[in-house]
Amino acid sequence: MPDNQRIDLLKEQVSFLEARLTRYEELLHGSTLKRMLFGGGRRTKLSLLEILIALIVLLYTLVKIEVSLIFAVIIILSLVIILFSALQLNVIRKKNGKEKYQRMIDSLMAEKASMDKELDRLIAQKGLE
């Protein structure tokens, strides 16, 4: 591979690393909800959606359905879903703490420094030829 292509490829990779670094730094210094939503993946979004749907069902049941056995079953199931989803969100919150993002940032900084060093070496080598 010609030196110019290698240099351009390394510059592109460094730029991509800087974008990832910026994203992780924003998550590190952002709110817990932001870390959960953007760092927790689909499970977080599904848990929030489950809670919202269960609350809507619960409120609808309280307003529209007469007190009966079905009323009690729907309320119990709604509360179980809300509790289960809240527990999942708590686990996700603990997994996505600030330490996780600090480790990622440190790792990316080391990788970026290594790439910058290689880029400088290639540029210096090209300049000598």
C-alpha cells in the first residue's frame, strides 16, 4: 500500500476515534438517564416502553373497569410489569456507571496516541524519502 494511502487511512481512523471519544466523554459527563438511554442499548428503551404501557393499562383499568376479579388481575399484572422493568433499569443503571465510560475513554486515548505516533512516523519517513 502506498504511503499516501496509509497516511490517509490512519488520519481517517484517528478522526473516527476522536468522534467516539467525544461521544463517550458526553456520556461520562451527562445525566444517568442519558447514559442509560444511549449506553444501555435496546433493553433500556424496551424497559421504559414497558413501564409506560403498563402505566397506561393501569390507569385505564382504574378509570374504566368495574371492580371485579379481572380488575384485580389486570392491576396485579401491571404492577408486576412495572416492578420488573424498574428492576431491569436499575441493573442497567449500575452497569453503565461513570467508571465504564472512563475506562473506555482511557483505552481510546491510548489507541489514539499509538495511531498518532504511527502517523508521525509515516509522515517523517515520507519526508526523508
